[in-house]
Amino acid sequence: MVSPVERTGTRTGTLVGTAVSVLGLALALVTSLALSDVATGRVGTGVALLGGVVAVRWASAEWLDGWFARAARRLRDHWREFVVNFFLVPADTGDSSPVALASAIDTVVDEPRLAVVRASAQAAVLALVVIWWSGGWQALGIVIVLLALAVPLYQRAGARAAVFDEEYRQRRGQLARRQTELLAHAPELRALGAVDYGASEIAALSSAEHVVALRAIRAALGSSLVTEFLGGVSVGLVAMDVGFGLLHGRISLVRALVSVLATSEFFTHVRRYGIEFHRREAITAAAARLVLPVREDAAESDVLEASALVTVAHPRPLDLSIHRGERVAVLGASGVGKTTLAHTLLGWRAARAGRLRRTSGAIAYVSADTSLLEGSVGDNLRLGRDVADERVRDLLASLALRGERFTDLDRVVAADSQGFSSGERVRLLIARALLADPDLLILDDVAGLLDDVARDAVRAELTRHRDTAMIEVAVDEAVFFDATSTVRLS
């Protein structure tokens, strides 16, 4: 298994959670002494102790919030770097789109917080000993019985919360994907006078997401009310029990206060874990999406490997292995799922089944729908990389892109690529892809946008990149290279 997670965060979370529970119990004992001092006339000492307890609780809460934020930030950066650099996605774990991966990262970074809550709940068992010492067997029995009643309620609430959480994530992902898709086609919708169509669909999806979010909030509030009720009942019953003991002289005031406050502290940690219970399943599922098996015998020259891959558009399992420098043609009639296969190989679409392993390097994709970005020609081609102007101009010239429009790298490019023909735009995109020195270049049915001169120029330039693996998606035959292998979809 490949796991980029630094388990230090989880181990530290266990230590922090134990410390939090022990500190809470100690502060409960100090609070009992402070209240006893106030009750017996030592008001100054009692108030000073209570002030110290409040200060320590505030400082510990602030430190804990800061630790959660730092741990989440480290894990989020670590996971994002892993996904970008190693880009390994098992197709049989469901949606592997960028939205799904981002959602999985946002979920799995809660692992340190859950470790703290789990450890604090486990360490809170020490409070049972304190309750038995201070309040006796009857107080301990009250706590244990109510805890036994609370556990199934926690589990039921956690299961409901998990269902709603998963449904909400699906709705949110669907909304994000649809928004991106409609925004990409906004010019066409505007030209057709169908802007209202896109707005109505986004409104409907937003409304559905809102409904699911409200259901999740109601479920969370309902479970919180139940757990708060049980915690309050436990404290009340223990207080009543030790109160009778105090009246009959069986226990001292300090021990009575310790018993009540220890019960409250115990249920605070248990209740907190109960509320967070459903996160365990969500974090486990997110980690399963990101922690991936890799074949130990995979060659270093492997760029892409697919095993029994089934896409949403093509039901037949596909086995595909591409090494550095290989040229693969994906052929088939329109509508058989060639572009869907390309998007699945890129991880942009989820596969129905199979397993997929991709290179740790860059993957470039150029299609008829790929767009230039608003900015300069140079910015579009470099994408923030340090590339010399001369190299950029030489590459453009080799792709038959000459003249002032292409030698002037500061020339402004509109978001809709206005000022460039479709063939020029495609060649600019191919230049951008090659400047990234990708391990894999996918050309998705773009030959039809080029004339013979442009095709020959692209073919000659691609020949120079011998170490780059390439896939050309076409109807009848590959145009830009002589394929070393062919995948025909029917």
C-alpha cells in the first residue's frame, strides 16, 4: 500500500486526547476544591482556584484549536502533493473526479481531530474510578447504566448522520460539476438564448443540495438533543444520589462535588465521541480513495496501466499498458466512448470497474474543446514555468506558427481565444503541452482541425519527443505518428 499520510499526526492526536481527558479530570477535582472552599467561607481561595481553572481551560482550548488547524493544514498539503505527484486512482472505488478527490482530502484531514476525540473518550474511563471513589457503587452504577443506554443511540445517530453526509457530498459534487460544465458552455448558451436554462438547472441543484443540508442539520440536532439529555440525566441522578449521601453524612462535600463534576466530565468526552462517531466511516472511506495499492513489479518506464477498466460509455473491460516513448492509437466510430475513455484515463470521469495506475509526472491533454486562458500568449504556454522566450518561439515556429502574432509573447489572448483560428488554437495548446515535458500526451481527435501543412508540422515536432508516451484518439487511423499499438472500440 502507498500511504502518504504522516501517522505522526494521528499518534500525536492520541497523546493529546489522553492529555485533554486527564487535564479535564484534574480540573474537575480542582473545581470541587474551589467550590468547597467557597461553601466553607474561604471565598478568596475558592475564587482564585476557579479563576485558574477558567484560565487553563481557555488556554488549552485555544492551543487545541491551533493544533487542529496546523495538523489539518499539514495533512491537506501532504495529500494534495501526493495526488498531484503520484496521481494514482483506483477506478473501483467510485468517483475519481477532481471534485471527489478534493472532497476526500477535506474529509481525511479530520483524522487528527478524531484521534483526539477517540483518545479522550478512552482515557475518560479513569473518571469511572474517581466516581466510584467519591460517590460509591451506586453512583458508578447510574453512570454505567446510562452509558449502556447511550451507546446504541450514539451509533444510530452516527449512522443517520453518515447517510446524510454522504448524500450531501454527492449533491455538492453534482452541483460543482454541473456548474463547471454550464460555465464552460456559457457562450454557446448565450448565443442560443438559453441562459435561463442553465440558471434554472443550477437553481434546482442548489435547492436539492439545500434540502439535504437541512435534513443533515436536523438529524445532527436531534442526536445532539438525545445525547445532551442522557448526559444531563446522568449528572442529575448522580447529584441526587451523592446529595442524599451528603445529608446522611456518608460522604464529604468535596467528594460529592468530585463525583458530580467527574460524571459531567466523563459524559462530555463520551458525548463528543458519540457526535463525531460517523466521521470514522467517512475518514476511512476517504483514505481508501487516496491510499492506493501499487504493483510492486511495475516497471519504472510505465506511464499508464489499466486493468479490466470499464468506462461508463463502453461496457467491455480494457487492459492497457503504456511505456515511455510508446505511441498508442485509440480508434472507433463517433459515439463509441473514445473521449470518455480518455477522460477516464485522466481521472476526470469515474470508471465502472477496474484499476488504473498513472504516471507520477505530467499528463497533457489536448482536444477540440480545450481552451486557452485569458492572458498573454507567453503566460498561456509557460503556465508559470521558467521557460526561455527563445525556446517558446522556436517551438511555435516548428509548429508552423509564425508571424508577429506568435513571436510577440506578450500579445493578449481573450478567454474565448478570439483572434486565433481553431487550428492555431490547437497548435498553441500542443506547444503548451510539450513545454511541460509530459510523460504522456493525449491528442483527442484534433487532426480534423488542421490542414496538411499544420499536420505535417505537428507530426515532425512530435517525432522529436521520443521519450514522451502519446495517445491519439481518432476515427480511422492515427495521423500524428505511427502507432506501436492500437485500441479499437466498437
